[in-house]
Amino acid sequence: MVICMMALRISHLLFYLLLVGSTMHGQVSPPAEEGPPSSPEQYEARYQERIKLSEIAGIYIPVDLQDAFTQLERLASAESLAFFREQSEDEVVARLFPKLGRWIILNWGFEGGSRLSHTLRTQGVYAPDDMSRLIMRSFHRYLNGQPLDVDGQILLIQERVAQEQLERQKEAKVIQETRRKVDPATRGQ
């Protein structure tokens, strides 16, 4: 029963955040640009343009974490903020990521680059999912008057990513191995 009530309250918070976001900005997610970039150079050029914009597709992009907190507080009701504050940070991140986390990624331009995602990238967070989780966890701490410990959070993210890479390498299979003889006379030429 308690879990059902919590799920209902979380759904209410998410609905409100998405409703307010869509009515204040005219849409929930920004439209795609002229299509995906056709080359790494085109991607980089678009990225460099986007990280300088204060708005993408008519949606305000926060400059940094503090600005993100201001925007989240502005978009949410007092009841929703109180509910967010009352939950444990792990529960908030786990339960709200599929909705609020995705909303942050889409609306704040993390996939194609934005000034906020660029700020987080320069701090060592590269994946949009990690960026969104960092914002959600930090916002929870901010609302509860706890130290944000952004550096500590980033270190944990980097350690997790490094561990995941090691595990993938251990499980990797060689598709084809080729051996060839090298003529010692032509070696180094």
C-alpha cells in the first residue's frame, strides 16, 4: 500500500513537471535539427554552436547546476518539491530517472550538446544519463541543505564507467585473428 501511494505521488510529481514544462515552453522535447550530422566535422560544428546558446528550440538552457536548480524549483509545485525532498536521493534518482531524467536530457539538449552539458563535460561527465543523474542527485542534496559534493559524485561516476569498460574488455571476443610474416629486411621501412 505504501509503495502504491509513493508511486502515485511520484507520478503526480512527474506529470506536473512535464505539464508545466510543456505549457511554459510550448513543447516537451525539442525538435530534431535538419537531421543527424553527416560527418564528425558537422557534428562538431553543430556542437560548438549549441554550447553558446541560451535557448535551444525555444527552451531555456541553464548555465550551471545552480541555474538548473533555479529552473527546477520554478517548474515544480511546492508540494512536488516537498515530496522530492522527503525521498532518499537513491530512490529519487532511480524512480524519477525514466521521466524527469529523460526530460532533463531532452529539454536541456544533452544529446546534441548545450551550455549545461558542455559545463558538465568539462568537469568529466560525458554521458547524458550520467549528467541527468548528477543533476537530480545534486538537486536533492540542494533541497535538503546537504553538501553537493559534485567532485565526489563525478569521481564515483568515473570509477563506475572505468569498471564497466574493464568488464566489457574482459567479455570481449576476438572476431578474427590474422597473422602474417614480416620480412626482416623490409621491417621498419
